[in-house]
Amino acid sequence: MIKGPDHLTGEDRPHLYMDDFDSQLKKRKMADKKYQMDKKIGELKYTDLYPHDRNGKEVSEAMLKQLTEVLLDFVNETNDRKCKVLDFHHPEDMKKLLDLSIPQDGLPLQTLIDDCARTLKYQVRTGHPHFFNQLSCGLDLVSMAGEWLTATANTNMFTYEIAPVFILMESVVLSKMREIIGWKGGDSILAPGGSVSNLYAFLAARHHMFPNYKEKGQSSIGAQLVMFTSDQCHYSVKSCAAICGLGTDNCVEVPSDEHGRMIVSELERLVLERKSKGQIPFFVNCTSGTTVLGAFDPINQIADVCQKHKMWLHIDAAWGGGLLLSKKHRHPRFSGVERADSVTWNPHKLMGTLLQCSTIHFKIDGLLLSCNSMSADYLFMTDKLYDIKYDTGDKVLQCGRHNDIFKLWLQFRAKGLNGFEAHMDHLMEMAEYLVERIKADKDKFYLILEPECVNVSFWYIPKRLRNQPHNQQRINELAKICPIIKSKMMEQGTMMVGYQPDDRRPNFFRSIFSSAAVQKDDVDFLLAELDRLGQDL
Ligand code: ABU
């Protein structure tokens, strides 16, 4: 019988490359020594830094230069294929390797540097070429440089008054993204993640259809609002229904086909069904790049239904949005995208912008402001010395807003549109290469479906299950193996690739290509490593 990871305890755990706990502790001390500052400076405290000490230039610079060494080592290790992707420890062991306590009196500068070094030592290297685990992978150095600058500038994005350059950058970049979508004009904003971007779309759609909702609430609608999305959509779409008063029963899941794409005839059938009950279908979410299978719903067909029934068309392209930048891959996936009323697009996914960087775009200008504006007197005064349309903070739900634009603008400057296009084409090429290798090694791997995006879904087949009919019994066995291989790769630290079940099948691997670091030899490594870890299971 195959044991799941819950049963793998103590000596059962694979320790092939793992050091024992004592040697980890020794290594921790070595790591502390590596970043030794001048002893006299290391013994000083935060009060010797700017701004506490007006003459703190020398000490401040010494500390930040030492920190830079820590960060650069992490960058080098991330890009070194001989380094592990992670140094995994169970939470209780990890607590012993770290000092997480909050002291009564502040600690010396050397201890802070040691804390930083130790933090990165045990952090998963998500930019490592063997990290295939998440939709957001990679460590784009230009974007990282942007994030360093952003942290140093430390401003809030609510007004032009305190973020003049960043606010203008936001306007230029978002306008270019709308142009890429295919719109003239419109409006956009950066949001804290794709889920919140989808929420903005929902709120704008309701506001557009029921402008009195903002003041009068539910009574201005009078009947049950209903929204529609495919059964493969991101869960945040359903959460809009939960938090905006519809209830999840009124977020109708439209069945998808075997590729994971919405069945549009079912959408229309379900819209008519709800209409016949006196309800108001008002919003359709069309996913461009589903989280697990990477499927693209057919935009033009969905847009026709929306037009016929006067519903708002939102496209959740949080994941697939980057492919808008590729002439080769944009069509047919995004054919009809310009017909949408709103589009979510996360540069922190396919475009490799550092986390987080999520955008939401609207075809109609002015809607964001009229929907969300609260005109707080203390921030958004109307008698300022500059054009107050640049006080973008009044368009958003939150007050304080992190600067997520500079790292994206700098990336656009570095890559240009052509560089981003080449990046998209490279990611797709890596996914195509994995598919080709899987098909060429049918004995050991089983491709679940031809991917439309950079999500490659497959099973690994251990020796004992090779040359057997691919029936439900074998699928169930292959599914049990996924978490075991995953636990081995994490404990040995050699690689990370995700697995999950979906509504059609039990556990399978989903490999993601969204890191510029990945080359063909890394794809070869992925397959060889799965085989090394799994062949005898
Ligand atoms: N929708 C959030 C991303 C999920 C993932 O990285 O797999």
C-alpha cells in the first residue's frame, strides 16, 4: 500500500540530501559569521542610524552595504542550479532554527543582519530555475531593482501631492495596457491582487447598472441579481457574490467542456432560466487562463450572449493576460477581448513583475471614481494647486495604497514591448517542450490534456504501473503518488512542482512556466527528477 505524506513520519521520511538537525544548527552559526560587520559597528543599535543620529551616515551605509551582500548572495543562489530550491523544515523544527522572539530592548545591528541572512537561508527560492510550483515564479532583476527603489521612496499612492512621478507612471503604463487590450480611453487602477481586481469589476458593473446602489443600497435594485462564471473560474469570482450581498447561490456555475472552457450554450440556458424566475442576470465572468488547466473561455461567443441579454462582460485574465503581448499566442485566445467591459490582468504572473502587481481595466472612463469615491476632505481637497484628476486614491476601496507601478514601469523600459513578447513566446516554448518530452516518454508520463497556456497537467507513472491499461484504477494509484513525490522533492529541496485534484480527476501534477529562468535543460531536469523520486513508488 502506498503511504500518503501524513503517514510519513520520523525515519520514514526521505533524507537523501537532508542534513541532520545538529548540522543545520552548526550551519546557522556559520551563516551568522559570514556577514560579519566591523565589530564596532555591529555592536551599535538602531539609535546610531539615520534618522535617530543626525550624523549616522557612516553606520547607516555600513549596515545597508552589509545587507546588500546578503541580498546579492540570495540572488546568486537563486540562479545557481547547484543550490537547493528550498531548505525544508517542519514548523516546530523551523522555530528552533530561528529566533523569532520580540525582545524588551532592541538588538545590535549585527544581530539584525544575522536575522536577515537566516530569513533568506530558509526562504523558498521562487526564482530558482527548478521552481515550477506557482503562477508567480521568477526573480526579474529589473523589477527587483524597482522594488528596492519603491521601498526606499516609501510613499503612498493616494495623491499626486506625495507621489508625483509614480502617479504619472501609473497613468502611462495603464493607458498602454488598455491600448494593448484594444480600447481607446477607459480607466484602470492597480489593486492588491487579482481577487480584488475582480471585486472592482463586480462593483463597477453593479454601479453602472444601478447608479443609486451606492446611496440607497439593495432597495434600489428590487430583484435578485445573478452573476455567471464557468465551473473552472478562480474562487474569487464566487467570493464577490458572497461579500456583495448576492449569496453564492446566485453566482451560477456554468459547466465547462473537457478542455476546461465555458460551454456557452449552457450559459445562455442558465441566463434564461434565471430570467424566467424574475431575477436579473447582470454580470458574466469569462476566464482567460484558468488557474489549474490554463483554459481560455471563448470570448466572442460569450460577448454575444452578454450583448443579447444586456449583461456586463468581465474578463479575468489575471493569469493569461500576459499573452496579450504575443502576436503568436494572442489569437485565438483573446479574440474579442476588446468587447469586454472590464479586464483583470496580473503582471506579477506571466510578465514576471515582482509581487504584487495586479491591474483592473475598464472600457468606460469615470466609472471607478463615481463608484468608489468617498471624497475624504482631509486627502482629496478640490482646491489643490494641481489638476486633481491625478489624485487617484479616491477611485479605490482602500485608503493607503502600495506603490506597485514603479517595478512594472521599469520592466517596460528595460524590455520594451518586444522584450515582453519574446518573454511570452519563451514561456510558451518551454511548455510546448515539456509536452513534447512527455509524449515522447509515454511509458513514464501521461499527458492529461493539450495545454492552451503554460500549465502542463500530467501524471508520473512508476515502474509497477507501466504497461497497464489507463483505467480508473491506475488513475487512482497515480493520484496517490503525487503527494508522496511532492513531499520527497520538498524534503530533499531539489525542485518544486504543484499537484492538485480537479472536479474531473484526482491528484495530478501541474507544472507552471512563468519564470524567465527556465530553459530546456531545466525541463529535462524536471522529468528526470520526477523519475528519480518516483520510479520505485
Ligand atoms: N490565483 C492565485 C495563484 C495560484 C497559484 O499560484 O497556483
